[in-house]
Amino acid sequence: MYEVRYQKQVASQLYRMAPNVAQRICAKIDALAVAPYAKHPNATRLRGRGADFRLRVGDWRVIYSLNDESKVLVVAKIDRRGQVYR
């Protein structure tokens, strides 16, 4: 199991969200941390961004990266579908 770390702006973004949306996103991230390389239908590797991945949760997108040496999943960004890739 990987340890989940949120960057500072991601933590504040989750705090400002509607509680039911934030809980749903955190639940998906926690499920992903158990087995990040298993087949998840809404998680894909991003092309041209190194080791970054994308997790789709409804209209929200979660950009994260994996550090295999220290077993850490770092959540870099959470935003709506149209804004996250900018």
C-alpha cells in the first residue's frame, strides 16, 4: 500500500469543495493507493508528462504521480475537467 500525500493547494481545494464530492474523491484516491498499478478503469498514464497519471471522478480530474522507491502517491492537482490540464 502506498502512502497518500496531498500538495498544499490540493488540500485547500478539497476543503473548499462540497463535502460529498470531496469524500468521493478521497475514497477513490485511497482505493487507488492500495494497488496503484492494478487495472483501474478511470486511471490512465498521461502522455508527455513523465510519471504522471490521471484519475477521473465524475467531472473532476486528479493528477498524481507515484514514487516506487518510497511507496508514495503524491496528489499534485484536483480540478474540473476543463481546467486541470492547463
